[in-house]
Amino acid sequence: MSWGLQMSKDLLTGDGFAVRLPGRSGLQYSENGRTMTIDAEMLAGPVDLIVYRSSVGLWSDGMVANDSEKRRILANIEAALAKAGIKAEFE
């Protein structure tokens, strides 16, 4: 898998997906024209961001992500954040 990670002010893009950090809480994950809002919190300390695994699931078009999609989405988010130097914890 090639990442070709690009980072602008609040957007990380990888191979076929994007992770947007619009503010202090939450993140948006996009791929294939669909978007999912995922609960997350920015922190001050050894961890920069907590991502709540249980909030991964509902696409903006109303479709529910299956277990395989959820694993891929979390792996993409984890890799993109790490590549950008953002220390994340997944709960």
C-alpha cells in the first residue's frame, strides 16, 4: 500500500482516503465519496488524540460499515495520524 500522505492545516490524505481534524473533538473519515464522523478528543500530554473505536460505523449516506470496513478504517486512521506525527490512542 502506498500512502503518499499529504497534510494541510487539518486534512490528512492517503491512498484513497482522507482524515479531517476539523476541531478539538471528532474527526471525519472519507473514502469513495462517503464520509463518516468519528468521535475523538484532542489532548495535551503524552497522547495527542483519543479515537473512540465504538463510534466507527455509520456512513453519511446511512449505510453501516461492516466489521472488515471498520478494521480498515481504523487502520487507515492510525497510519495517517502516525505518519503525521500525531500520537493517537484508540479506545
